[in-house]
Amino acid sequence: MFNFRSSKVFIVVLFVMVFATVAYAFAANINVAPSNAGEGQMAIGGYAVTGVTYTYSTANPSQIATVSFTIAPAATKAGVSLVTGGTLQSCTGTTGTGPYTGFTCNVTGVSVLSADMLRVVASD
């Protein structure tokens, strides 16, 4: 016959089995849409930036207003900085609907005298 201790063990085992069955049923109903994801390591390819053109402000010719350039391969986003340690300024693609091979960047607060570099950051 069953004693009190074996009844408790039976109830615990039964509870665990019911819980596992319910958990499996919920997990079986999860649908995840296909997507791309991953992790890895490979060399970062560089971009060739050519045809750089600086446009000066008409109101104050000592200030740079825009920077335009051509980039290869095409990129979807780009930004520039003209001062060492300066923040990146966003660029707008000028060719087609993207990815772009040409960009124009409005720069603010950069004088011709303070511009000491051209840093282009781009991504596809």
C-alpha cells in the first residue's frame, strides 16, 4: 500500500511532468521570422574617397560650408570630420536612391584655419 511519503513523491513527480508538458507546448508554438544574424571576424574593407571638393560660406569665406566627395565602393551612410577630435557631421547621398557613390556634407563651425584633416566614416 501507499504510505504518506510515497504519495508526496508521486504528487511532486506528477506536478513536474505536467509543468514540463505545458512548457513544451508553449515553446512549440513560438515562430521566429527568418532573418540574418551572426558573429564572426574578417578584415574591414576600406573605401576609396576621391574628388573631394570644399565649398566656402558665401556669408563668411573663412568658414567651410560643405564638403563633397565620391566614394567607392558605394555606401549607404557617411560622415565627415575636418578637425582632429571633432564630431562627425552627417552626409547626404547625392547619386540615386542608395547605396550612394557621391556624398555632400554640411559642416558647421569649421573655419579654413582650423581644418587640419579630412576624416570620412562610411558604411554599407
